Amino acid sequence: MGCGSCGTSKDGAPGGCQSHGSCSSGGCNRMNVHDWLANLPFSDPESGCRMIEISFNNGSRKDYFKNTTTLFFEKGDMVALEGVSGFDIGSVNLTGELVRLQLKKNNIKEESTDIKRILRRANETDLNKWKETKAREKEVMIRSRAIAKQLRLEMKVAEVEIQADGRKATFFYIADDRVDFRELIKIYAGEFKVKVEMKQIGARQEAGKVGGIGSCGRELCCSTWLTDFKSVNTNAARYQNLSINQTKLSGQCGRLKCCLNYELDTYLDALQHFPDDCEMIEVARSRAFLVKKDIFRNLMWYTMPDSNKQYPLTIERVKKIKSLNQQGIRPEELETVEVVSKKPVEIEPAYADVVGQISLKSLEKTSRKRRDMERGPQQQPPQNRNNQQPDNRTQNRPSQNRDGREPQKNRDAQRSPQSSDANKPNQPPRGNQQQRPPQKRDGQASQNPGQPERQHQRSPQNRNEERPRQKSEGQGQRPPNQRSNQQQRPPQKPDNRSQPGPDLPADNKEEKNN
């Protein structure tokens, strides 16, 4: 069985990495073992270990066999082995000197006669027979569970492993009490036509055969690397100051988690410096009871019956209070220690109202420019039309004072009977006149790109002489290039006349009184 990253060839070995099943990710075998001595040379190859560790059913079961042949086997090779009245097929899991260490760990002697031999390398016929037999295992397991239920036996068939030649079947079952399965074996032998072998396993071994994901997010230890299961009790949780919660402390097998024993020795070494007989101490106020022990800060936490607050005390202070209590003395205070957390405090950001702070004027200007460019250079937006200045009257208009009135000599030269207010009854008064666009200075180019620039500058005398002539010729009419929305400004009265009001000129006042 190969991993998904390198692919699998027809013979079952990964085709990409050419590691013969020893994938670095551990996906090729549940109980995968890395042989770190495989590439190291030995001075005496003849004295090497001739034992080979074989795994069955994808690492669910392992056994040791002698290599009496002259063949050299690598990890992942499929070999034919001695079986019960036949042969079996397994995968090479470990070779070399590491097998000798495993034999010593399992108390198996290398010279034992009970160890079976390796027959040959598995051929195509052996593999086809082995695949047919493995396809029957699921059906046999379902039928065996139904037979055990009919016989009302308090047992559960967890797994069925059939030998490659189909002559023997091993039934792994779980039971809390002793089970009389003599009648069950007879029914199994007659139903499946095999030699029956019954093996009882525990709940932890069942979880290792089934597999799964633990609460830590990783694969179960019993299905990946853990082979020997030690007893776990609630004292391991108490030493580590864990709450005795059966739901949190239990694994998928329903028993206490095996990982409770992993750090137990470290906690036991640290707890040697804490006093044992300090479960309860007395002070002048009342009694204090021990809640927990902090081995990282060497503190002991106590609480009082009349309060829910917990008081941290140092080990030296607890020993001193205990010695005073043995003498019949009750101290006044506990003298607690201030516990400072090294974890930085996260400051919650304050709420800020940013509504209206984001301006979209720049986006509006960009969209307006893009729209103007799409219209073309011939079509101008309305605001450009209103800003255009007339050619003759605006350029020939004399300069004005700061108060908006023209100079005295220019007003006297421009006065004529044709330009009086009496001859122009349709002209609106000055107060209703629209605002004049900004005047341009002589020699300055026009701000409007669509208006032609002035070709030559004119002197003030020429401007004063040409203005009455233009008015007389046009008889007070607007030139053709003048816009309809611009009104002609009436001439101003001399200063020696009666002063007009703040809003209207003198002539308009007289007309209003008449």
C-alpha cells in the first residue's frame, strides 16, 4: 500500500520514491518502522541477524521468522511463510540488527525452534490467492458476529484474519468476562470450512486495529507506534492537577488515555519538593484547604470555607505554618504571594466612528474627467460655456475701481444720449444684474482654452475712443457673439449729483418715484 504522494505500482510498492514501502510519512504501514542501520556497512556480514520481522494485515499484527534462504529481502517485499498446514503471505517490516533488539525487548530467543521459516519470495499465484482470501474477511466477520449473537454470548468479534491459503482463520474478540465458546468453534468450523483459532484482546488493542483520530488531532498512538499498553489510573490525573472528568480523560476505546502516563514521571520528580501532610493548615481566621499545586512556580493554592478566593503560598511559608500548627500556634495571616502573569494583556481597540471621514471628491473628479474625454473635444460641459467671455465688449471694457465703479474720465467720455436709461426701458435695474465674470488684464492670455488669445494690446486711449463708436453703431444692441444671459451694464452718473441710495443708482430712483 503506497502513499498518495508517490503513487502505487501493481505489486503494491510505491512507484515514485522506490523505497519499497518505507515511506517517510508513515502512510505505507500503520506500524511503520524506519531502519536507520540499513545503509551502514558491517565488518562481518556473516554474523548479522538472520531474523526478519514480518507484518500482517497492514501492520495490525507482527511476527518474526527465520531467513534460511540465500535471498536478500528489503523492506516492503512480499514473502511466502510457513503457516498452519499451508503457507501465508506477509510483508517485510524490519531487517538487520534492529530485529535483534526487538527480539531482546520481547524476550524471544533467536535460537528458538518455535520460530517458523521464510519459504520464498511471493509469486503471482501466491498474491492472487492471498487477495481472494482477504476479500472474504469482511463477510466472515459479519457472519461470525451474527452467530455469536444467536448463541447469546457476551462477546464482540473485532477482527478476522484468514491465512493466505484459506485453511486457517483467527478470530479476535473482546469480552469482559470468561466466555465458553466451545459450541461457537464447532459452528465456525462447519460454516467457514477453516481451522478456527480464538484470541482475546482488550479494548486498547481493538482501537489500535480499527484506528482513528484522537482529541489531539493526530492518529491514535495505539494504531501508529504504541505496542505495549500499561495500566492507567486516575492517580495519574491527580498528580498532574487534572479535573477528574471521565469524558475528557477517556479515549476512543472507552478507557483512560494512554498519554496520561507520558509526563507522569516528570510531575512525580517535581512533586518531591512539596510537603505531603499539608492538605489542611490553620490560621487565626479559619482553616485553609489545599486546592492545587503549581510545580512550575513552586506554589500551593489554598481556599477558605467562608470565601471562594484562592490564596497562593510558597512552599517555605506552608512548611512554616504547618510547624506552627503542630506547636498549637495559629498565625494571623497567610502571607500570600502576588502572582504576576507574563502574558501580555491584549488591549481592545476603542470604537471609532469613521462615518463621513472618507471623501469621494477625487473619485468624482476622475469620473467627470473621463466623461468629458468620452464626449470629445467638440462638446464642452455646461460650466465651460458659462465661463466663456465675449470677444469685443469684455476685452474693450475699461478697468474699474475697487468699489466696482469706473473712473470719472471714462464715465464722462462714455455718456451719450443713446446710452441713457430712458431710452432703454427693457433693461433691468442694477440690483438685478447678474454677476459679471472676472475681468482680464491686458497682456494676459485667456483662461478658457476654447477662446482665442488676444493678438495685440490696445492702449487706454484707443479703448476709450472705440467704445462710444461701437455703441452708436449697434444702437445699444448686443453684439452677435454676446451671450443672452449677460445683461449690459448701465452707465454711471457723475459724482456731483445727489448721492444715490446704497442699493440703486440715482436714475433708477427717479424712475421709481415717477
